[in-house]
Amino acid sequence: MGKRSRQRQKNQPAGRDHRDNAGWGAGYADIVKENKLFEHYYTEQGLVPEGEFEQFMDAMREPLPATIRITGYKSHAKEILHCLKEKYFKDIQELEIDGQKIEAPQPLSWYPDEQAWHTNMSRKIIRKSPLLEKFHQFLVSETESGNISRQEAVSMIPPLLLKIEPHHKILDMCAAPGSKTAQLIEMLHSDMEVPFPEGFVIANDVDNKRCYLLVHQAKRLNSPCIMVVNHDASCIPMLQIQNTDGKKDILFYDRVLCDVPCSGDGTMRKNIDVWKKWTTSNSLHLHGLQMRIAVRGVEQLAVGGRMVYSTCSLNPIEDEAVIAALLEKSEGALELVDCSSDLPGLKWMPGVTSWKLMTKEGKWFADWSEVPSSRHTQIRPTMFAPTDAEKLAGMHLERCMRILPHHQNTGGFFVAVLMKKAPMPWNKRYPKLRKEASSGSEAQTLSSPVAPAQPSGLPEVEEMEEGGAEGKVDGEEAQEGAPKGASSSDKQDGVCGPPPSKKLKTFGYKEDPFVFLSEDDPVFTTIQSFYNLSPNFPKMNVLTRTHEGKKRHLYMVSKELRNVMLNNSERMKVINTGVKVWSRNSDGEEFGCAFRLAQEGIYTLQPYIRSRIITVSVEDIKVLLTQENPFFSKLEDDAHAQAKKIDMGSIVLKYMPNPDKPAEPQCSIQLCGWRGKTSIRAFVPRNERYHYLRMLGVEVFRDKQGAGRKPKDEEAKGEGEGEAAVDDTELDLENGSENGSSEAKMDGGIKGTSG
């Protein structure tokens, strides 16, 4: 959301850039937070309750409060919440910074299980104030390790309204930068004991570069059930999967998140340049694109499934107008869902049933009949409310939800939930599959497409009705920048034709191929015996990123995502998928296996590993994470005895909670390590080390540069004031991350983990 025009998507304009990372940007001091046209427009629309408009505008001018969300699916969530409440929140209460009294952070009343919190501190204050330095370091470190997300409050709403279950197939159409995608992944993994949920998330974005930001967000969660793809959402390809009897089926999604590009006027509190750039023409330019994306979303939605349509704009042209047009053209196939009781505690305004349109010259239109023919290419019938009162009442537009900034000190937002009751009217029958062009062997490789041609040996999906790509509805204007003709867009009302097809275009970097390994691949011979993998280990789900030469890393995806990848080859452009489970170790072969375990995939892989596991205690973990190469003798007797019985090589270090010791972490911890001749090394990225140490009650605090030991006098001062609990561990931790062996650097080299 917030991209102002299709041509400028790659310029990352203000409304969407950092919507999911709430805060007060720097460098905007000279921008005056005034826009008379904005005030006039929204006064006339009547969206703000009577007598509240001044409060509304005052809230718009205030910095957006900082909000954080704890990663809910991880078993560590309770430990993180306990750490926040008992340590960091208590430390910052009653502080006064720049004359502003810092209030104690409060949980968002409408977010389940106290997993989201907000405070009156802006992001700028948190980042700049020396008094909050420890809290800031905590936020940065835990964000990088995937345990919390700094995300705007209203941005958390759409995934909650989707009501995700672990078996759902989910499409996120405009996913970057990825905070909502992360929420979707969390909901899939609600049961941590199930390493491979049946469902998956396909996260898409049109901007190739922003896809890599999306990858970075998703990778923090280490899920085998996420795939990032790069397509224009308005014509994202219809995919196919192979069912249990070997036949091909169309992939329809159980849930679709349609968080469309928008003018972003709900983000003025953090994207301050919107104040000077806002104009009514923004919404007129984006309405057509929003319609096409929404149409494509409901086309790919399964009957009985839910789609959430959302924008960070308050403008009815981008909000209710799109929903009304979609409902009208669906001819009863779609229904607005009443979500009034889904998020108790959330304050919102019901959707409106009447609105006006204003041109940039200030001329108002209340109905399509008032629009002169000279403006028919810029203003379309779908931008207006339906004139039939009975039809309008049947749409229940009041079920839409508009969040106003002054009600709960948030950004502005709009969200609507649609349920699909039947196939779309231009697709009364499901698309059929053509016969296979040849009976060649099944391709086991997915590489980035270089041309839109269908590969031989794979059946095609007929680009009929619902398989169509463009998804224009009843006179929708042509794509911006293309020649516009009134004759092609002036169809009769109520006539739904199949959307015209649009060829797949690919841009950006050419990705390495995704190559699935066969069950008898030689690489499994030593891995199977070395780690004593259980018989049910899904070898078919393991992939690598190279056809030739030695395999550097091995990744795993879920069975369902493997099905999607193998049956769509060049139909889609895959940017990234899978979680890394093994990495090649140059010295590993002499110890019996060339591949060591990777920390990213340990929670996915460990249920299948039956050997090379050392059970460790809390004190053992402290030693392993704060010392570079601790000798066996530094471990407690039990772990010491286990280590002596295991040969050199990669190992799993496993902590199991003890209910009789409630002061210790009550969740399992699994770490990758290396058993040397006389010592053990933990292969854990820096921020994850900090995370686990905090869970164990060890204070981790670095100077701002984050390098090496502080000067002696500073250390002494810190100890005297209770600033740092363990200076020695900090020193060892730094040395272990920066000056360790080549193996340690391999694991610590993940983007964003080594400071």
C-alpha cells in the first residue's frame, strides 16, 4: 500500500515504504504538517464523527507511537514476554526524556494473548536516547533473530481477520516488506511440535528488489512453508498441483491477503512527506489497479475461502468503492463478512454507503451521470456508490472497518473481509487442464523463467475465465500508461466477460535453480548413517540451488510446497523458498559426514535426528554461548559424559525444560554445535546467542559500536551501577563471533547476524 502510481512502484514512494515498521522518520523537520485540500476533502466526505475532526487532525500531526509484536508461534514467546515485562518495561517506566514522561508500555487490548504492545515513545526517541539504549539493543537483536517484529498496530489487523489454520493454503498478493507475511507464517506454525504444517504461504510482490526485503523478513522465522515469488499481482499466474490420484488440479487458496498499493494518507504520522504530496488525483489513478488486484485475488480464492482487502488510505474511492464494485460484479458469489466481534477492544468506524469524488481542480461529482465524457478515461463508474438503494443495502458496506488515528492513537487504515460463496460469474465452471504434450519424465527442477513459454512435458492451465490474467471488470480502464479508448471500456452494466490474458513478464535478477534431490541421491548415504535419520525423514523434500558441482547447502520445504514447485516450473518466478538444514563443511568428510547442521533449520530437522544429541542444562548453555571453545570439563558432569561418547563432528545441543524448576526457561532449546577433540563450539548466530542468554537471565549489553570490550573504567562504572551483569561473558561472546574458526564464521555470516 502507499505506492502512488504503477509507474513509480520501483521508486518506493512514501505511503508504503516503512508502513510495517512504525516510527517517526528523521529528516522531515522542515515539512509543515498542513494540507488544506486534505482537510477540506475529508470534512466534505463526513468520515469522521461529528465534533471529532479537530481531534482527528491533531492526532495526524503527532508522532506515531512505537509498537512491537512478539512472534506468537514460537515456544519462546512466553519467555520473551516475561523478559519484557520483568526487565525492560520496568526499566523504562517513569523516565522523562526531552520533557516527555515515558508511560509504561501497554498491551494492545484487541491483540490476543498480550502478544502486541505499544508505548507513547516514538521510534526516534527509542533510537536516539542514551537512557533507552539497552531497550533499543534488545529490540534490534530480537528483531533480527525473529522473536519480535516492530510493526505498526493497524498493520497487524488483516492477518488476524483471516483466521488462519495450519492446513490453509495462503496467498499474500502484495507482501513486501513482509510483516504481515511473518504473521501468516506464525499462524501456520501454531503447533511447534509439527515441523511441516499442511498449509503454506506464497508471498508475492511486483518489485523485484523489494522481494529480497520480503525474503529477509520471512527468513527470520525459519519456516519450510514459505515461498517468495515476483509477479504483478493483477495478473499473478494461476497455479496447478498434483492430487493424490496423480491428476492435475487448479490451486485455489483458502486465504488471500490483498493489501493493495494505495495513496497512503493513513500513514501521515510517520511518512510525513505525504502532507505536502497528497492530492485527490492519487486515489483516481490507483482505483483501477486496486480493482484488478482484488479481482485477481477472488479469482484464485477457493469457494468457502476468505479474502481480506486492506489499504492504509482513508479514501472511499480506494476503499468502499472497490469493495462495492467487486460485490456488484460478483453477482452474489462474494459476501462481506461481519467481523464486529472478531477483535474485541478494537475501535473502528463502519464503512460508508455514500461518498463523493473530487478532481484535483476541486470539482465534485456525486454520481457517474454527472461526469462529462471528456473525463471518462480518468473517472470510472466503479468509483461511485451504487445508485440502486436495494442493491446497496444488500451489500452491507457497513461491515467494512475504518480505523481512525485519534480513536486509539494509531495510523489510519481500512479493512474488509470477503467470503467466496460460489465461482465468479465469468467462471461458472472451473478451468480444465489440457492433455500432456508429452509423457516425458517428471521434471524435478524449478528455475527462474526466462520466457513465458510453457515448458514441454507439463500440462497447461487453460487461460479461461477464472484463469484469465488481467481481471478487468465492467469498463475498468486500461493499465496506466497504455492507450485508453472509450469504446473498449464502455461495456453494458451487469455483463461479465472473461478477463483478457496477459503474458508473463519477468524482470530483475536471474535466480539460481531449485533442484530437488532424489531419495537415492549419494549425498544421503553418509547423512543418513551419521545422524541416524528416522525412516520417515522426507528426503524428497530436500533441495539444493545448483545442478553441477558440490552442493554447498541443503534446504527443506514442505511436501505441499514441493508439489507447487514441481508442477509450475516456469509458470512462476520464485525468488526464495525453503529453510537451510545442512551446510557443507570443508573438514567434515574426515569426521564421517561432509555436511554439518545449520541453526536455521534445527527445529525443522531435529525431530528426525536420532543420534549425536547432547542433553544440556541451563549452566551448560551459558558456558557454550559465552565462551568460544569451552573444554568438556567446563560442562556439567552429565553433558561431559555424553560428549565423551560422541565422535568428532556436528552435534545437536538440546535443553529440555524442568517443570520442577519454574525459574528456568519452560521451553525447549536446540542449538547446533561441533564436537572437537577436547572442546565443544556452539554454531549459533550472534543475535540468537543474545536471545538465548537473555532467556537464561544473562545480561547482554554492548557499547554502541558493538565491538570488543569497553574501557576498564567504563566496565567498573557499569558494574557499580548494575548496568552489566557479566562483562566477561560479553567479551567472550564478541570474540567467539568475530575471531572464531572458519566454521563459526560460516554460521555467523547470515545477513544481519554479525554486527
